[in-house]
Amino acid sequence: MRLDGKIVVITGAGSGMGRAMALRFAKEGATIVGTDIASDRIEEVGREVADAGGVMTPLVTDVSKREDAEKMVRTAIENHGALDVLVNNAGIMDQFQGVATIDDDTWQRVIAVNLHGPMYAMRVAVPFMKEHGGGSIVNVASAAGVGGGAAGAAYTASKHGLVGLTRNTAFTYAPMGVRCNAILAGGVETNIQDSIDMSKADQEALQQLGTWHASMPATLKAEDIANLALFLASDESVRISGALIAADAGWLAA
């Protein structure tokens, strides 16, 4: 029971990596506030957690909206009197567009979900954690957060920004016991591909990106990311902060 008694917020918990985290964390004793933009998906995961003997409050949330992101953190604090772990997992892809073809709507939506959302949540979570002995923040970034060949301009910029937000938070709040780490996820078998409209893809950019994608050693399962997130959420990683940990089957080693 590595998270016994811990109060955890997980965004994007309705599917993929977030769902795997919710089930894994609940099995380890966490009480979860799980959020997702899709009400049917998050309600279903809530039932799965309950059927497995866990505790999860499902919450419909659009993390790109400041009010929603703040509400989910406050819900955990108000309902349970604590917040030990925040996992910023929710994310969307772009359309593999470079800067020559990126449209405003795609740019703004991807940045809003992938970068503004975590910032909004952290801005509420960190003050509480500071006042209550610390806590752990796990940001699900990407291989795109440290390189340029994994996705289009919007997704790449959003994940680079999340890496910077992670490291600044880790350094700034280290004396207060607030830890912040990022997972550099490689190719993971999830439904994030559903957010891609290939009819809008920049074919020239896609062809160039494909040269790096061809070097991907293997794809991961959602559970692989959940296991790493569990370690970073738990007290086993109490001296780890500001780390960028690749979970990519060795892709970034190329």
C-alpha cells in the first residue's frame, strides 16, 4: 500500500495513462479525485475503481479553463482535507503542423490544455502543499519536451513549456518539501491519437518527423507510465525532484 492514506488528483483519468494511474493508485491505497473532459469516460473509470475496492470521486473537468482546473484541486482539499499528490496527465496532440502551417485554433487549444492546465492546477496545489508539509507533483510530459522530432510545433512547445514549469517549481519550492518531476513519455498506446485530424496534417512536416519516429524501439503500455508515476508519487522517491525521467523504451537514447 504505497499510497495508503494519500489524497491524489489525476487529470485525464478517463482513459489511457490516466485510467491506468487511477486503477493502480487506488490499488495502492490512494483516495482519488479523477478528472476528465468526457463525463461518460470518467464515470466509467469511477465505477471500475469502486468495483476494485478503491475510492475515487469522478469530476468532469476541462483543464484548459482556469475555473475548472482550480475547482478540481479545491474539491480534493475541501472533501478530504488534504492534497498529497497532483498528477497533470491530461493532454492533446496537435496536427503535426510546423510553424509554417500551424493555425491559431490548434496552437491555442494545445497550449491551453497541455501547459495552461497544469499551471492553473499547480498554482492552487503548491500553496496548500507548502503549508502542509509538502507533496508530490507528477507532470506527464513527452519526448517532445526535450526534442523537436516527435510532434508538431504546438505540442512540442507545450511540452517544452511543461518541462520548464516542472524544473522551476522543483527548484523554487524544494525548501518547502514540494517535489515536482516530469515523465518524458515516448510512444504510448492510448487514445490521444483521437485528437489528431490527419486531414489537417502538414505532410512535409509529417514526412520529416517520420524519420525520427522510425527509430522508436517500441511502444509502451499505459500501465508502464502508471508504474513510473506511482514511484514518483510515493515516498519512495522522496529525494527526487526536478527530474526528467524518460519512459520511452530507449527512444531518446538514439
